[in-house]
Amino acid sequence: MVKSMTTPPATKKATVPTRSSDRPNVQRPGEESVPIMKMRPTIKYEADRVRGFGREIMSVPGCEQLQSCIQCGTCSGVCPLSIYMDHTPRQVMALTRADFKNEVLRSRTIWLCASCYACTVECPQEIRITDIMYELKQRAILEGIFPKRFPIPILAYDFSEMVKKNGRITEMILVIKLFMKTSWLAALGNWRLGIDLIKTGRFSLVTEKIKHHGDIARMMDAVDDQKGS
Ligand code: SF4
Ligand code: SF4
């Protein structure tokens, strides 16, 4: 019997992806998983400094001691969240003092800081690291520099706006605003909890206000004015 002379099916030509976007991040059998790295320059240039930024921060009451940081790293060692931070607390202190304003205000570290005060308690130079983190967060909010759709700065901003307006917050409205500005999917995942909180009276559906709330607004505005907003 004679085999028919048909053209063999074209074999698929193996192509080597050249760009990282061409390579699906999938582990194949026998392959080691290599996560795609985000490259970031680690060198700081003189031109990146914003002269006077460190001095400005150190002029805020409570932040003066930053000048005496000896870069011992105790703050980073005791910080429970430093392993998740892009810059450790020690690095944030050094970058702030050295005027690297943009690097510090764009860092996720200031938003991950949980204000546990462990660093402040342990610092041998009695530097109030947590208060400095607060000051940096406030600066980032005032200048509108924070990661897009990152819940913490959005919550902080809406919280203070609500207190200015009504003298206190209404949790329900605050949470709805937060979900609208960050992730609707998260809201869907938490709807049952929301209903339970309303049922037990923990969430009010009515805007809550205190008497003389204008006085609080004036106080908050005075603080903002002092910071040059
Ligand atoms: S513990 Fe204090 S002195 Fe040491 S690096 Fe941190 S801020 Fe600086
Ligand atoms: S206050 Fe913030 S920076 Fe300091 S140890 Fe706690 S989480 Fe870390």
C-alpha cells in the first residue's frame, strides 16, 4: 500500500517572547517560578532633592529631634510592618532629613504605618518617628500625592472633611464613600456585614451632627493654615 504524499501539517514555530509583557506569568511543569520584578533605580541624585523639605518637617512641633537620627535601624527592626514597606522607617527618616521629598511622599511606607509607636518607644535618640510619619501623611494629602485608589489617604481625607462639616463622622456614609472611591467589589463582598451593623444600630443611616460644629471647622482650618495649605 502506498502512503499518500500529503504535505505534513505545519509545526508551530516556537517563539521566544522578547518583552516581559509577552510572557505570561505561568509556571510550567519543570520550570522554576520567577516572579517578574519591578525595576526601580536605587541611586539618589542631588537633583532629586527638594531643598528645605527636611528643615520644614523638622520645624513642626514634635519632629525636631529628627536632626539627631544616628541611622541605627532600631525603628526598622521593631516595626511590625517594615517587611511590607518600600522604604523602612530608618530610610524614611534619612530621606526626609536629606530633602528627598518626592521619594518620601510617594512612598507606601507612610500609609502602611499603623501608628503602633513601637519605633518611637525604642528609638535611642527619642525621635518621634510615628509623629513624623503623621506629618508626612498630612503633607502627602495636602499636596495630593498618594497612590491612586489607596484606601488609607482617601479615608483620612474624607474623615477630616466630615468632621469639619458636621463635627463628627457618620460611619455608614464614610464607608460608602470609601468603597465608591476605591473598590465597589469590596463593597459587594461586605454587604452582609453592613446590614448586620445597621440592624444592631452600629451604623446610622442618618447624618450625625454635633452642636457648634462650626467651632471645630474653624480650629481645623487654623491648623491647615499654619501648615500653609
Ligand atoms: S531608631 Fe531613631 S536613631 Fe535609630 S534609625 Fe530610627 S529614627 Fe534614627
Ligand atoms: S509606628 Fe509605624 S513605623 Fe513605627 S513601628 Fe509602628 S508601624 Fe512601624
